[in-house]
Amino acid sequence: MTKSELIERIIAKQSQLNPREVEQAIKAIIEQMADSLAAGERIEIRGFGSFSLHYRPPRVGRNPKTGDAVLLTGKYVPHFKPGKELREMVNELD
Amino acid sequence: MALTKSEIIENLHLELQLNKREAKELVELFFEEIREALTQNEQVKLSGFGNFDLRDKRQRPGRNPKTGEEIPIAPRRVVTFRPGQKLKVQVETYADPEHQLESIGLAGESLH
């Protein structure tokens, strides 16, 4: 399911808003989630899961072409931990 | 502080002038539809954010940490999240005070 398919499914399931408003709203939700993580703020959605940042310390990497050592700075990467309900739902093997 | 559904609802209300009831319905549907797709073993790809993938794990040996007794861990399906390039770039430069020196490459160097 892509973002546009998600938008279509939501449009089909609700009657209050027109398609354009639903599309704008879904894009706004995703943008707010990304901005929140970019600001170092966790996301916690009950029944779904939580997103947080994990720190990757600086390390010496290699340029794959030349083999030269390069110092890679520390950085943050997004991490998702599925909530209990989601874990249980996907695990009901078909 | 963490971002929760209620703040997302509030933001839709302020930014797009949706009323609270409409905003709440949309936010609930957003997470519900993603969960529903994953439950149907369907990958979810949100461009600009990331992909939710499903992985089938085989049975593996485990242990009861209290008793040390060996119990197999049943086969299971798990959700994994792979952040997209745009989100990765957005968060990697987050300047957490705790790691700021390291992140600009001064780790391990003497500060005296």
C-alpha cells in the first residue's frame, strides 16, 4: 500500500470530508511526524507503536571505491517499535 | 514530551481548519488503515517517511531468563520500519546536547 492508496482507502471510509481535504490532512500528518522526529521528539501512538531516534556514534568508514579511511560523524537514525496490539495483530499467522 | 494522536488532531484543526471530530476520525483512520494493511501481510510505503515491512521469523531456541529452562520461541511475523532517505537526512543532523561533541567528530579527542 502506497501513500496514495492509503489516501484512497481513507477517502472511501469516511463521508465528512472531500477527497482533497483528506489528501491534505494525510500529508500534514506525515509531515508533522517527520518534523517531530527531526526535532528530537518521540512519537507515541497507542495500539500502533512508537518512533524515536537512535544514536549512531562516529566511526571510521571506507570509501568503497578507493578504500580510503573516512571519519564518519555521529548521527541519529529513526527507530520504530511496534506496539503490543500491532505486534499481536500481524502475528495472527494466516 | 512526545507527539501523540491528540497533538496531531490539534494540528489538523489549526492548520487545515478541520473540526475536532473530523480531525480525530482521520487520525484514527490513518493508523487503523496502516495497521489493517500490515495485518493482511501487505507492505506499507509512505514516500517521504518510510516503509513498514513484514518479516517472517522462524522458530528459534530461547530460554526462560528466570529459570534458565530452554523453551523454543514460536515462529512469528514482525513489523519492521525502514526510514526513507528524506526522513534519514532530516533526523541525522539532530543536535542532541548529549552527543554534540561526538557528532562533529571530536569523540575521543582531548579537550584540554
